[in-house]
Amino acid sequence: MTLARSDAGVMKPRMVLVELTETVAECIARAASQAEAKNIELSLSAASPVEGLCDPGLLDRLVWNLLDNAIKFTTEGGRVEVSLRSEEEDIVLEVSDTGPGIREDMRARIFERFQRADVSRSSTDGTGLGLAIVEAIVEAHGGRVTAENRSTGGARFRVWFPAPGTGA
């Protein structure tokens, strides 16, 4: 439904001032059992408060999709690190993992619908819609999202949202 609304141009976020650190921490708490099942360490590095104008329900879905993706692709005993910070004109959310990273042939298409890791080389399941939903939510908030491989291994997803009062 999120993607259908985005395609139709009717995904209109209900923007309210939200304390983002709390929202992100709540998502991490919900993901804890999923991470524990794979002995994955979850951590959050964030100043408090980090406030932003966003739709709380859509923000929750965005953070959950990034966390779920990171946990799925992180091998047992790995780490998923989340950071949140305010910059001059942006709020930056990062979700990094110690998984295999993003295959070179997937980088340009990572946010397209139905893009999934090679099922024969991965034990993950899913529809390949999570990152497309992330991108649609970010764009509806006037932000942008990128994906890259970390130099130490694993993937990093960065989301930039306009900070309150920047006119975005």
C-alpha cells in the first residue's frame, strides 16, 4: 500500500515534530529478539534530543525496514549499528551492518522493487520491497537515501531529512 500511494502521488505524510531518538530506540527494542536469535549486537549512537518534522508512522516503518534488512544480511555474531545526528540543515540516520555488503551488480538497483540478494547464496527471505518502501518514505519527507559498502565490510544506509526550520 505504501508504494501504491507513493506511485499515485497520494502519500501525504502527516508532519509533526517528533523526538526521533525515542522512535529509533523503540524500533531497536522491537528488533532485539530478531537480533538475539542470530547473536547480533544492536547499538544506537544518538544525541538526545534529535527532533524532526516527520510522519511518525512512516518514520517507524522506514527505521524498521532498514533494521530488518541489516539483521537479515548480518551473519551470526555480527553487529548492526544505528546512529542519529543533527547537522546544520539535515538530520542524518545511518544503519550499518557487518554483513557481506552490497554486491556490485546490485548497487545501482538496490532501491528498486523486487530486488533481492541471490537467493541461492543467501538464507534471507522477503519480497524485495523493503528498500523501495524506504526510498518512497524518504522522498515523501523531502529527503534522500544512499547505500554503500563500508571499508571495513558490511553495508551502510544513510538517510538525510531536512532539519526543522530549513524551509524544506
